[in-house]
Amino acid sequence: MGKVTSISIQKGGPGKTTVCRNLGEEVSEADFKVLLIDNDPQGNLTKAIFGDDLPPDIMKATEAVTSGTQKVVPGMSNTYFLYEKDEMPEPHKVTESLYIIGATKHLAEMGTRSVDCVYEFKDKMEVLSEEFDHVFIDCPPVAGTLQTAAHGASDYLLIPTELNEDSIDGVKQQLESALANKKRLNPVLDVLGILVNGKNSHKINIEEYYFETLKKLYGDLIFKSIITYSVKVSEARSFNKTVRRHAPTSFQAEQFVALTKEYLQRVVRGK
């Protein structure tokens, strides 16, 4: 059975989607079959791969028989169907070893559903984890039905953070939510680690202060790998590429390779 990792923090901005996309594709290129799941109605992970031109199996237009008008609905490679009873989504093939179940705004509807949809998600993730070596779930930045469902179906939680007060608070809140989910819903959920993302390559006193704060609070949970800030990361996102595909000789490309190795080592240790 493959390992399921939620990439999650209760704050917008620390780069969950960038980490999910780059880490997922790097793991897939290390001879593993990988599934990415976009579990955020904003669909940023989906757009990071396809831009605005989404495949029809993620979002399609259907024509009403009676009126002739078109309606945009989720396709069968949409995360929406992970929550729907009696419907099983079909992962969309990106490369030979990388697949995605994408998201559109339709997913926001799940925030109003009963708790049954959380269990539906968990059951379907158990099926999908049999087909893939690693599954990465890009989570929304707030606690709620979607984040709870992801944590309830995951083996691990990876928390990306920036080095500022709001992000440190977001880490704390996320760990508290994860602990509650572990106690009430998913006893196997473990925190794989906390990843510093977007750190300035030059020493900045306030960042160093928050970095030391993180280390004092969480010790060995902090990944040794660090992703530093670079415009190359933003450029890669704009071109719907990973950092290594866009700028293979950049420091950030090397950092994502190092993160991939450390991620795999931590997963092996956690078995």
C-alpha cells in the first residue's frame, strides 16, 4: 500500500501548492508511481500543471437537452467525486509515473455536506493508495471538512512554513488540528516534518529569529532541506513547470532534489 501525505498548514501563502507539485513530480522521477490530489476549491495545484486549459475529464461543459444551454460540471478526474457516494474518480495521467485528480470551484460544495463525505473520501483513498506508491494531497489553508478529510485519510502530514510570525502561528494551529484528527479520526496520522520554504538566501535577523524559534519548539521535526526564495520558483509556476524543469541549474532545483531524498528517507523510517 502506498503512503499518503497531506501538505497542509492553516495559513495561506507558505507555498503548499509549490511544494506539493515539485515534490510530487520529483518523487515520480525517482521510479515511483505518484498521485497528486488537489483538495482545494481554488484549484491551484491543477492550474500549476495545466494552466487555465483544464482537461475535460477534470472540468467539462455539458449541454442541457431541454434548453440547449451549457453548464460547466466536474469531470471524473475531479476531486469532487472523492466525496460523492457511489462515484469513483479516475486519475488523469500527466506522465508515465505521475497522475492527478484535479479540483475546480465545485469542490467548495463539500463544505456544506454532512460528515459522511469525510468517510467517503477516506474509503476511496484506501482504494487509490493500493494503486500508487505515493499520494500527495494539497490541502486548503483553513480547518474544515476538506482539510479534515485529507488528514483522516493520510499517513503523514508535511507542513511548509515561511519564517514570520503568522506562519509560525499557522504551524501551531495545524499541529493542534492534526492532533485532534489523529485522536478522533485517524490514529495512524503522523507529522512527517516541517519544511522551511521561501527563506531569503541572505541572513536576515528576523528570519533567523523565527528559524531558531522553530528549532526550539519542534527540534527534529524540522526538515534539514530548506527551499530558499527565488524568482525562478515563480517563473516555473507561470510556465506550468517544476523548478528543475524550468531552471535545472538553480539552487532551488537542487534544494527540491534534496527535499525529495529527505522525504523518502523519513517515509522509510516511519514504516
